[in-house]
Amino acid sequence: MKINPLQIVLVSIALLGSATLAEVLTPRQLMARTASIDLETAIPRQFGGWTLLPNIQPITPSEPEGIVDPDAKNAPVYSQEVGRSYVDRSGNLVMLMVAYGPVQNYRLKAHRPEVCYTAAGFRISGKHGEELAYNKDQQPLKLTRLVAEREARFEPVSYWMRVGNDIATGVVDRQVIRLKYGLRGIIPDGALIRVSTVGLSEKTSFKVQDQFIRDFLGAVASQDRKFFTGT
């Protein structure tokens, strides 16, 4: 088959154009907030009717999902992780996990709690979304609910994920948010905020967790609150 020189030129131009466009659209500006918040100090140890309960640690995030670049396997997804447990005056125990990652892209991304619970041997059920009104002057917070079970442990979980200034409610939602920032040349940061309870029924657990989240966000310093809730 005879190859037309013009076709070779056109294909070469198209390949060069694609490579140039990919290079131009590659996000470079980090939206990292690492220098602006220290989770150890930003998360209060006592607030409302909640008191810190030492020596009880929540399930920690597992290895990142979806790493497609072999060179990224040893790169940390989270630069900060804080896990604490609190008890209220009625003896209700709530476990809090906050994990922060300065880079949320296709290689490194905060993963959903159902991934780390499954990796720890839990069965996941009842996943659904809800909205929580935590402040009359703010939009409701979009939460994901689920139940994690392993042997005799029954642990209802509520969580949300912040990507940049947005709250992501699912995998597709998170991809769309990252694309939105990517088109502006920005690599967003991200945070996972998760609360869970043990020893309570599912309905009571979510009721207790809602109160904990309201008290927690109300107690966080005003300059730090957007870190947890976005805009």
C-alpha cells in the first residue's frame, strides 16, 4: 500500500497537537492547605458534651485505590491523619477519623471508607446518601451512610469527602470535581471526615452521629471550618 506523504504530515501534526494539548491542560497549581491547618490542634479534644476517650482508635484508611502509575505506589495519599474517640454524658461512644491529602488526582486520591472497612474484613451494607443541616446559615452537609459489620461488631458509619472547595458524594461526583479544577490548571487537595459508633442500633447511631457532627463543626474555629465543609 502506497503511503501518501500528506497523510503522514497530517497524522504527525495531529499527534503533536494532542501531546501539546495534554501538556497545556495538565494541572500544575496545587491547592494544598498543609501550611494553613494542623489537624492535631484544629480538632478540639473536648466540645459540647463530648470528652476525649484515649486508647480507642478508629479504623484507619487503607492503601489508596486506583493507583495506575507504578511509580506512585510509595507516594503518600495523606499528609495528616487524626483518629480520636469521644464519649458523651450518656456514655455514647463516637469515633472520628479525619485524613487530609494535598494532592487529589488520577494517581493519588482519598478513598471511600467502604474500601478500608472491606480491607479490614468488614461487610458493607445499607449505603445511602442523606443531608444534614448543621448550621442555619449554611447549606446542608451531604453525607454518605453505611453499616460495617464484622463478627459481633456492628458499626454504622457517616462520612463526607471534600475535594477542593466541593463535597463529593460518590466516585463519579469526585471525578467531575477533579476535572473541573483540572480545566483551571489546579490540582485540588482533599479531606475525608468520618464518624462511626458501636454498641447502638442503626437508627440511634445515626442520630448520635448527627449530634456529634453538629457539635464538632460548631466547636471548630471559624477560620478552620471551611477545611471540613468546603464552601
